[in-house]
Amino acid sequence: FAAIKYNAAPPNEEARQLIEKAKSELEQSNYVEAINLSSRATGLLSFSNAEQFSVPSAVYPLLGVIAVVAFFRYKKSRQPEKQKLRVEKINFKG
């Protein structure tokens, strides 16, 4: 799977080395190590460049507002609601 993903992704030297090591481990019948190396190479190829994946700075204030709103809604839901007492009028007809 890592070799297929490598062919579709931009060149990554570290991933190429891991795939070559995995192939040599397969030839030596060391399957566990080959799976481990292949998984590491697949992880490297998930993001072509980890530095390209970044969260825009405008997202942080939005996440802060969402967190504050969620906190106050949670806090409000934890407070018991005051029960309204209904008092009937007494007519004094004398």
C-alpha cells in the first residue's frame, strides 16, 4: 500500500528509504518489520509536507468563542430551574 501511495505522492526521500527497507525485509521474510516500515512510510506520505498543513490564525478566536458559549450553556444547564409557585386568590365576601 505504501508503494502505491508513494507513486501518487510528490517525492519524499525519507519515505523512499523506508519503502526500500521494507522491500528488503520482505525478501528476508521479516514480515513484522516490513509492515512496520511500510506503515511509517504511509504515515509520511499522508501529508506531502507536514509544514504545509497549518491552521489559519482566524480559526483560534472562533474556537475560543465556541468554547465560551459551550461552557456557559453547560453551566446554565447544571443550575436547577426555580419553580414558579402559583398562589390562588382568596375572595373574602363577607
